[in-house]
Amino acid sequence: MHDYRYIDGVVTLEVDRLRCVACGNCVVVCPHRILSLTAEGLEVSDRDLCMECGACARNCPVEAITVSPGVGCAVAIMTAWINRLVGRKVLSGCC
Amino acid sequence: MPQVAATASIRDFWGTIGARTGVIRRNYKVAPGLYAAGSPGPQSPVLVTANYKLSFDALRLSLAGIDAWLLVVDTRGINVWCAAGKGSFSTSEVLHSVHHSRLKEVVSHRQLILPQLAATGVAAQAVRKGCGCAVRFGPVRAADLPAFLRNSMQCDESMREVTFSLRERAVLIPVELFLLAKPLLAAIVLVLILSGIGPAIFSPAAALNRGLILLAATGLGIIGGAVLAPLLLPWLPGRQFWCKGLVSGAPCALSAWLLFAPQLGLPEQLALVLWTETVSSYLAMNFTGSTPFTSPSGVEFEMRRGLPAQLAAACLTLALWLAGPFI
């Protein structure tokens, strides 16, 4: 997977080490393997590889991780823009 | 209890073709509920999946010689990861399936194995709270399940990481093309009308002649953005997909120019090259939705740059193409 890098410096992933209870749930579910538990606590090894799928935040029992999750899909984002423009609420996507 | 086979039938084969080309993709479902693979007992593992038939097939076909229960959640016929991302493969849907299937009357243990990618929508701690079942996230790919089960439910690092190999990219191309059928039909009509406009108000001969040239350029742009861009993705320079599309569209634009330049004036040649690149760039940008590594923040970032550029290029194409016959 390391052939792929997307845009740097845009990701919304934030870790609050003070809240973290080191349960390791987030480490398990991350599909890009950028989270690990070290002696100092939860470590994000390469933040720009995060795709904001939200699996870590969803499975954190103490809300120590925040990320604005979503689907990284141009069509979905465009549909959302158009919906906002015309005041429609139904989300129809390609998948 | 419905029994599933660990082998694919001819019908599955054609179903997979239908889903992969896009023809029946939106309605390729299995009934939600509990299924048996092999001859499972009260101690057998419970594997949870989505009710998209391709997800269900990937799971059952990986289970040759394994006795397990399959709990199929109603994700409205959407695959595991997309359904988890869009909220239909959720904690509440898993709880509903556990209750509705009366799973606890069938198995004696209280453990569910979920695909790792369901974690985007399913909170393990909330499932435990809701039905008393512990959630274990299995490997990303169903093919790794036998190894996972053999290895006392432990995953290697490689089983937990998404991949995007050449093969995985190539199988997505048919659907990308199928989704273009409707807009393409509208484009054909529009292009033929616009191409006929000239000093003689409307010339059917020019409509056909110039129209087919512009449509050929459109086709080449589609090849650039929806075929070459996915295939060459890791090797295309740039991070933003709309830029990658410009690169993969370049040989297509050059081909369009070499093929048709002798028949066209300079403004139309320029329009042709511009249009091929625009189509390729736009379609490459749309491919973000099919990849497993683009963040929504990133996609929005690049769309704020790419979309205005593409829109400007399309307007310029239109102006040049319309001006062509008058110069």
C-alpha cells in the first residue's frame, strides 16, 4: 500500500493522549496501519496516510480520537454540494 | 437453516460478471439472516457480513472445509466497507440481526467475528453493551479467514492492511465505464447538435463529420481517465487525481490531435486537445471514490482546484469548437 500517498496536510485525525486508555482497539481496526501503542501512549506514525474512514474513532471507548469521517469520493461530495444548493436531503451515491 | 456451498456455480459466475460490469450491481443481494457453512454446531464461529452478493460470495467461497455460521446483515445490498462508511452496516443493524436471527438459541458462545472494514460503522463496545456479544475484528479479506481461524483468531499485519494491486484496480474499470453510459448518451446528442452549427446555420454533414471527431476525442478522454488512470495509478506523477488524469490523458490527447488535426483549423485542434484532457482529468478525479486511500478532506481539497479548472477548460472548448467554422 505504500506505493500510494494522497494529499499531505489535510487530514482531520486528532489523538488525545490524555484520554487514551491504551485499549488498542484503534490499532486493530486501522486499515492503513498507522496507529501503534508505545511506552508514551498512542502513536500516529504517518498522519498523511490516514483516509479518514473513522474506524478508530468509532471503536474508541473513551472518545480519545476525533476525525471527521466520510467517504473520499468526488461523486459523493459533488452530490452533497448539489443537495445543499437545492436543499435536498436524500443522499444517493454510486455505492 | 439455509446451507451455503463453498464452491461457485455457473449462476454465481454470471452474477459476478453482471455485478462487475454494473448491469445488476445495485440489486445483487442475498436475504439477510443466519446461514450455515459446512455443519456448524453450538461452538462454531459466527462470521458476520453484508448482504451484497459479492461480499457474501467472497466469504462463503473462502470457507471450504470450515464449519461456521454466517450472519448476513441487511446492508441494502451494499458491500461491507461502503455500507459501513455510509451507515447501513452499523451497530444497530448488527444488534437487529443478532436478535432477529435468534442467534443465541443456536450458539452457546457469545462472540461475533466481523470483517475489519466493518469497524467504520460498527462499534465493538456498543455491540457488547447491546447484546452481550464480544466483537472480534477478523481480517480485511475473507480469503485470510481460514488462516485467522487456524491461528486462534490472530491476524498478521498484512491481513489488516488494505491493498490496491493492479488486479484490484483493473476489475473496477468496467463499472467506471458502465456508469458513463447515460451521460455519454446525452453528450452524443449535444455534440452532434453543436458540431452542425456554422455559417450555413446548421449543416447536417458538418454535424456528422465534426461531431464524430469530437466524440472520438471524448472516447479517448474516457480511456485516459477511466482506463489508463486506474491502471497506471501508482506511477502517475502528482498526488491530486485531477492532475494524474491530465498525465494519463496526455497520450490520448496527442492521439486525438494526430488523428484529426489535418481535417481541422487551429481553434478546433486546440479544442480537441483541451477536451480530451478535460474528460480524462474529470474521470480520474471521480476515481477517488473507488480507491481505498483517499480521504474526504483530500478529495474536497482537490475538487476545489480541479473542478474550476475543468469547468473553464470545458467552456473554452465549447467556444473554440463553435468559433471554428466561422474562422
